[in-house]
Amino acid sequence: QKEVEQNSGPLSVPEGAIASLNCTYSDRGSQSFFWYRQYSGKSPELIMSIYSNGDKEDGRFTAQLNKASQYVSLLIRDSQPSDSATYLCAVNPTGANNLFFGTGTRLTVIP
Amino acid sequence: DGGITQSPKYLFRKEGQNVTLSCEQNLNHDAMYWYRQDPGQGLRLIYYSQIVNDFQKGDIAEGYSVSREKKESFPLTVTSAQKNPTAFYLCASSKGRPLREQYFGPGTRLTVT
């Protein structure tokens, strides 16, 4: 199986707090990992990609990958109301020519 | 401006009619994908193509057909055989192997009554 699992939420955080989103995947050999943000009624927008263990930072976003534990997370620092969206985790499993997506975590940032 | 375009944004059809959704990209990407998204569900892969004149079925290909005659274009036809066609359809593209980032078009919302 090549499943990607996320907590569907909703996750609510106050403005200015850190939002932590988690994703686990079943295929141990997966190599590529992505986080997408999807506003209601819109298409997914790529916000982070990560390929090796550890942390990758881009502005207020940090992606964390732990291949041994098979999880990838996204931290959003100084959360803003504009960050309110559904966040999709995507994984490229071994030998696959496409991405497998989780069902997404809905984040609400409360002003 | 480089990107992926999908048309139309909204599409309404009567049951029993075939309908074709357009997807065009000018990113010079080799691979293109079609997904379907239903409310509260994740993205499900319908078809994908890695090179011109070649495509593979995804997880839910039944009732759909595609063509890839040009690198830039990957139209999706929703046939009358698709039992529940009302959904949000998303086209994406990527550079190809090794699989890196996929970028999405704005989507087409299809309603069949």
C-alpha cells in the first residue's frame, strides 16, 4: 500500500502562534515529499518540498522529514488569518510516477 | 507568464452527454496529470502522461478518456459511462523523472444534472 495519512482537523490556532501539521506515509522507500496549501474553492498551491531527513525552512514555513519514523510535518510560525486553508501532504512512493495525496488538514487561524 | 490553464472554470452538462475539459501548459513540462477532488476527500488520480502519445490509467480511470497529441496539451473527456461525474477536476504538470514538484492549474468545476 502507498497511503498517506493526515489528521483531517479542523486545527485551530490563535494568530501569532505556531501551527503544526503532521503526515505519515506507509512506503518506507518514498523519496520526495511535498506540502500544498488549498484555499476553499481553489486549486492546490505548492508551498514546500523536502527530499532528505531534517528540517527545511522557507520564510515562516518549516518542513521536517523523518524517514525512519515515516513522517513529515509542516510548521507555520507566526500564523496569520490568511494561512487558514486546507494543507495537503503529498508523497512520491518508490517506483511511482505520480504523487499520493493525503486528505488534508483544515487549519483555521483565529484573529 | 508560465503556467497551467484549464477551461472552462465552471461547466454544466446534462446526464448522458460527454464533455471535454481542457488543460494547457507552457512550462515545458514532460508529465501531465488529471485528478478529481470531491468534497471532504483527497485528490484521486484519473490519468497521467509522461510523454507525448503515451498515458497511463490512474486509480479511477473508468468513465474517462484522455489524449496527449502535443506536449502542451492533455485534454480529459468525461464520458456518459462515468457514474458520478460531478466534481472538481484538477490538471497538474511536472518536469518528469525523477518526479519533483507538481504544479496545478486553477481547476474546472463540473456539474452534471
